[in-house]
Amino acid sequence: MLSFFYYPLLYTSRFLLAVSSKVSNTLTISHQVQDLRGLFVRPIDHLFQKMTVIDILTRVDVICKKYDKYDIDKQKDLNVSGDDAFARLFSVVEDDIEAALQKAEVAAKEKSRASAVALNAEIRRTKARLLEEVPKLQRLAFKKVKGLSTEELAARNDLVLALPDRIQAIPDGTPAPQKQTGGWASSASRTEIKFDSEGRFDDEYFQQSEESSQFREEYEMRRTRQDQGLDMISEGLDTLKNMAHDMNEELDKQVPLMDEIDEKADKATSDLKHTNVRLKHTVNQCTEKVR
């Protein structure tokens, strides 16, 4: 078991010694190698006698934390999550553009016409939302940020200026607008309209394809389901209306009966009070006679 750890650590120590001799002129690397040399470059027997695996892992973790500031990826993440509003918003826009491009690829490969139409509609909404973020990015691009030079601020402005073209270039199922050069040249250069063509425009020309037929059948089926659902809702509303009308009539009938019950209850209460008064008077008279 000892030899299992012995030889890997031995070769690691030799490698670190060679690296330290070649890059000793670099301050950061030399410090790091010195720390690692203190960890590995020692007699291996002494290492196993004095240090446990937990001690080794703890020391490696301390060294990694010490040199985290030289990790470029972590520094980028810290800059994005700091006080730089432009970096945060631009990162979100970049992620949305990548997500929209992926959806465009899925829509291009989608066989169902309805699903492709839904994906393209979602992409168009995303593009509209991203175009609304461009003015905000333009305002934030000129805002000074601590640690950024003038060239970096100018580069941010260039990135924002290129954003609208990138957003518009995302495929969304609509044909790309043709660039007009102006004048008669643009109209004369249109070759898709040929007045001298002898094309067939009879009934066979307008026959539906298999894809369009499937799309129309799916549309008709969904419209039929919606009509059925609306009919059920209409029937339910009619039933509720009739029930409310019947309840209103029944309440109108019950109102006179309730009034009559209230009158009889008031009369019974009054008679009971009078009877109690007379009974009390009679009891008092009987008590006096007994005395």
C-alpha cells in the first residue's frame, strides 16, 4: 500500500523540481512552485511519517485559494457578478442569442409544421425583446467602470453597435428582406418575375402538397376541438343562467312566507310576555293568602 503512493509522489516531486528550475524568473510561478516544493519535495518516508492524506488535501486547498486571483475564468465570473452592469446585461443578451440560435436549429430540423411555427414565433419574440435591450446597453457602454481603459470602453461600444445585426441574423422562419440598391437597377434586377414565361397556372399548379395537407388537417382538427370546447362552455353558462333564474323565483316566493313567520314570532313573543306577567301576579296573590 505504501508503494502505491510512493512512486506517483516521487515522480511528481521530480517534475515540479524541473519546472521550478526553468520558470524561476517568473514571480508568480516561482512562489507557487516553492509552495508545492514544500509540500512534495521532501523525503517521501518523512512525508508519510509526518503528514496524513487530510493534511495534504488541506494544504493543497490553501495553495489553490491563494492563487485563485490568477485564474482567468474565475476573474471573468467575478467581473460579471460585480458592479459592472454592462457586463451583466451583455452576458444575459449573449446567452439569449445563443439560446435563440439553438432554437432556430431545432425549428429548421422540426418535421411538424405546427411545432416549427411555434418555435419561430418564440424566436421572433426573443429577438424583439433583445432589440429593446440594445439602447440600455448603449447607455451603459459609455459609463466608466473602475479598471477599464478607454480602448476597452470603445470596444464595448463596437460590440453594442454590432448587436442589432447579430440579432436580426437569427433565423426565425421569415424570408430575409432583399437589399435595395435604389433606382431602376433594383427593379430590373428582379429575376424571379418573368412575364414571358410559359408556366402552367391550371388546377394542377395549385394542388396542395402533402405537408400543406397535413398542416391544414391539423388546423381543422384543432379548430373543431376548440369549437366543441366553446359549445360545452356555452351549454354550461346556459344551465347556470337557468339555475339562477329559478333561484330568483323561489326567493321571491319565500319572501312573503318569511315575513309572515316574523309576524307570528313577534306575536307569540308578546303573548308569552303577557302570560308571564299574569302568572307572576297570580303567584304573588297566592303567596299572600297563604301567609
